[in-house]
Amino acid sequence: MGKSVLIVDDSKTMRKIITKTLRQTGYEVDSITEAEDGQQGLDHLQKEKPDLILCDINMPNMDGIEFLKQLSSDGSLKNIPVLMITTEGGSDDVVQQVRDLGAAGSLGKPFTADKLQELLEGVL
């Protein structure tokens, strides 16, 4: 049975790229839900708990860092694996910060299906 995934990114184009790349990994996905920012992501999580969250860091309204803070403080959400996908993926400070907040890993843009698959294998 496939998994459910929540993609949180303010760029519609990037959400489509992430979806396409996720499908290229061979990871079995039944449903993909999209959110434009962290607040929309949290709103979705009140209705449905996905098996995986892929989240950008730099977004308006609620960024990925605040989104992670909210997840880590909610006992019913903190165990959902989160992979951060960001242009700041190479920054050691950002990588450490998202890990400290509970992210399972981070992936810098641009990325390949192979790199995403490698991260997924370590998380799932």
C-alpha cells in the first residue's frame, strides 16, 4: 500500500517538481497534498496525518522553521518524518537547526531523484 505525502512549499512550480521527483524515486505514493506555507500545512495536519512531509524553509506567512517548531511541540504530529527541501541545504547552521527541531534530513535545491531516494531510505 502506498503512502500519503504532504508537500509544503510556496512555489507551485517547486511543488510540481517535488511531486515528479518523488514519483521518480519509486516510493509508493497513494496521495500527495500540497500546502503553500507552514500555516496551510498545519491546517491540513489537523484533518489528516501523512506518512511523510517534504517542506521548504523560506516561505511567507509561516516559514519551515516555525512549521517544524509547531510540529515538534504537538505530540500527535512530532513523529511524522519531515524532510526539509531548501536553497539553504548546504548551510551547516541551517542543517543543524532543522535537525535540532526534529527534521529527519534536508535536501538542497536543485536535487535529483537519486538524492531524494537516498534520504527516503534513511527515513522510512
